[in-house]
Amino acid sequence: MGVGGDGSTGHFWRSGKLLKMQVDALLPCRCVKCNEPAEVPMKGRTYYWHPPGWYLLILLGVLIYAIVALCVRKKAVVAAGLCSRHRAARSRNILIAWLSFLGAIALFIWGRHIEYSALIGLGLILFSLILGVGFTRILAPTHMDGEVLTFTGCGEAFLRELPSV
């Protein structure tokens, strides 16, 4: 694609609902969720990926899986933009996740006199994990090799503007 008037460089395209891009490509300064102008500066975030088959090692032990995953994972830094509305929603979700987690810890420490405090605390931890992992990600890698990165998480409005391959 070359250098775009929006500061984008390199080659990126859509494949269905997936964003595909060369490792050294820079995305346009647009929100990857709604295609509105992104707030600048766009922060580069590090994404990691490994083939899903390695998850089977969890059956042998989480520590074994963690060590192998650290050795075989691929890494890429991508600056994906968010508009002010989506950035605020992401910040709000991060805050709620942290407050839920801290609330759970407080229940475990000081909630002995509250009926079902441990169960409520476990529920809050589960809620904070789901919110923190599922609703604060900007992009999620689905494949990485030495040349092409593949991500999910882009909105249809953003993807519609990209060439389809």
C-alpha cells in the first residue's frame, strides 16, 4: 500500500472479519472499532501468540505450559488507534475490573461476618477476569509468522475501508 495520507505505511488488508498486516506496517490513525479519527499518539502494544496446540500442555501442568509458551511464542508491537469514545469505554472497563478485584480481596480479608462473602468474592474475581481480559483488549492475535500478523477485534466500519484479499 505504501505511505498513506493518514500516516499509515506498509501493507494491511482484511480477510473476512480478520485484519492482516505485514510485521512492519503502521495502521492508519483511525479507530479500529468504529473508523472515527483516533486519538494521538497511538500507543504501540505488544501482542504475543503461539499455536493453540501448545495449550494441551496445561494437562501436564501449568508451569510446564508456561515455560514452553514463553519459549515458542511470537511477539509483535502494533499501534492500533482508538477514538475518544472507545478509549473511554476501555478505561472504564479496566477501572471496573480492578475495583471488582480489589472488592473481592476486601471481602476475603474483612468479610467474615458477611454471609457467603467467599462465594461473592470468587464471583467478583471471575467477573474482573472476564471483564479485564474480554472487554479491554483492542486487538487479539489469531496467528503470527515472520511476515504476516492476523488479528481479530476490528469493527466492520474499519475493516470495510481496507482492501479485501
